[in-house]
Amino acid sequence: MQNSKNIKNWIDCWEASKKDSKKPGNMGDPEVWEKRAEMFAHRLKPGKRQGRTNMVLELLEEVGFKPEGARVLDIGCGPGALAIPLARAGADVTAIDISSKTLEYLKDNAEKEGLSVHPVKCHWWTADIDELGFRDQFDLVISSMTPAIKDFETFEKMNACSKNYCYLSHFIRKTDNEADPEIYREILKTEPPRRKSEGTIPGFFYIFMYVYLNGYSPLVTINHRQPEGENGWKDAAERAIEFLEAEYDCTESVKSEIMDYYEKKTKAGEDLFGSDVFIGMMAWSKDK
């Protein structure tokens, strides 16, 4: 009885937090993600984000998930950062995303390797999991770095699709604007957009506590992303370029100027803007 009351109070707290946090804005607009499709596809090139992918696979192994022959649902799959590696490991992956262009990248990547990946265009906020035939059908359901899981209702749909394991990751702390404001002024010759938020992002904490209060024992990994080595400025510059390409025409000349800007900033001993990011990852078994 007490735990049921705790769960209700936590849900009420979660719902009340929406009044204090920023609104989802245009994150539910497919056109936004169509514009970003190429940027996310670029991140799948060899050597990019491989470290984070390995961390996810290791966490899934630690919680007990075995990909061989498993049915996997990837919510907000993007071009396949996790769907492709899981399919390589023998899983049968259903991958859903709001963007048609992103799903085309995923389909091409999967077909090149002959992998079992089934792309489905779907808006998770309004999806009916019973009409889709997803309820209790998957050995693993994952939601990696996507706004698809934005509240109690969208999380519950995710959890209800799994009969064995779940994985979720999201930012814990970051800055919305991933490009130094001076780049806008000095290189793009425009004023930078107002930074909507900076600091702690509560969503991951609300989901963790909800999972815990429901009797599960999630394993958690905290990833601290920082530029590495003496050439770490290149990583920061590339992330800034990827971020800006979604809204601006970044010619090769502009990209070169941005790279030079970050290199000079590093040599001058200045901090790299937007480089200090914390990501929370958790996985749990539904076998309490």
C-alpha cells in the first residue's frame, strides 16, 4: 500500500515538474528531424561514437541481455547507432523513428550488411502500441538519447512493450547550444540564438526513481563526455559543425574557419564550449 502511494506521489511530482521545465517545443515536429538526418548519419561513420556504443552493449550484457535470436525494439532509432550493432550480434530489430530520411539511412546501412532490421516510421508520442502489435512482444526495448520518452505516458508505453529487458539513456547535464556563441558572430555573421537551458536535466532522474519504485533494480552508468588528448578541440569543433549544419549552410570555407577557431582557442588555453556533457544510461530486467 505504501509503495503504491509512493509511486502515485512520484508520478504527481513528475507531472508537476513539466510546469517548471521548458516545453518540448518543436521536438515533436518531423521536419526538425528530417533536417538533422544527415548530421546523425555522419555520426555513424567509422570511429565516431564507438566508445559510447560499446558502453551500452557492455551494460546490456551486465544486466543479462543476450542479443542472439532476441527481438529488439529501438525507439527513436536514428540511423542505427544501436540497431545496427545489435543486429550484427544476432538480434531481430524493429527500429522506429519520426524521420523518413533517417530511416532511409538506417535501411541502407542494414541492407549493406544483410542485417535483420525493420524500419518503421512512427511518432512515439501518439503511437498506439496495441494497434502496432508491440505490447509484451520484445526481449529488449531501448530508448537512446531521444525525446520520444518525454513523460510518464511515453515511458509506460516503452516499458509495456518489453517482456524481458529495457535500456534508456539521456542527458543529465548539458547545454542546449552546442556551438560557441562567438562562432555565430565572428563566422556566421549573426546573433546566436538564446540559450534556452543549461545545467541539470531532470528527466533521467524521474525515470530512474519510477523504475526503482516499481520494484526493478536498474544498473546505471554515467558517461562524462569531454574532448580527449591534445587534439580534443577537433571533437568539439566537429560537434559544433554538426549542430550548426541543421540550421545553416556550412560551406567548406565556414567549416575550416570553425576548425581554426577551436584550435586557436585551445592553444590560447581557453575552455572548449559545450564540451562538458554528462549522460545517464540505465538498463533493467523486468524479472523482479
